[in-house]
Amino acid sequence: MNRKLGCSVLLLVLLCAVWVASCAPAHHYVYQIPEQTDDGWATASLDDVGMNKELLGELIERIDRKEYRNVHGISHCEGWKARL
């Protein structure tokens, strides 16, 4: 195999690998009600406190895609109840 053909094959393989990786299904956030533990914090669902699950899901997915620098997670506390 000559060098030019070898480089072309390598380039084609790399392009295919990038294409396959970009076709992977995106991670989709699914909200779950926080578990009530014995840490002194009461928990509640987003529906119980009037928060929008779809907007929260969009925010979490943007954080997951690294659209916000240096944000690794979020929490919300109101009236001594943990929401997230």
C-alpha cells in the first residue's frame, strides 16, 4: 500500500469514528424525587412546590453538556426542605 492511500484510509477511518461518536444518543435527564434520608433535611417533589420539571431538566442537560463553566450541580432549599 502506498503512503498516499494509507493516509486516505486512515483519514476515512477517523472521520467514520467521529461520525459514529456524534450519532450516539444524547443523555436525557429524568427527574426523581429526592430520597428522604436521616440527615435532618426534609425533601419534597418539584410538583409539590410548584417548580417546573422541564425547565430543571433543560438546566441539568446544559450543565451536563458543559455549557456553563465551573457548574457541577445545583441544589435548592426553601423553608428547610431540600428540593434537588
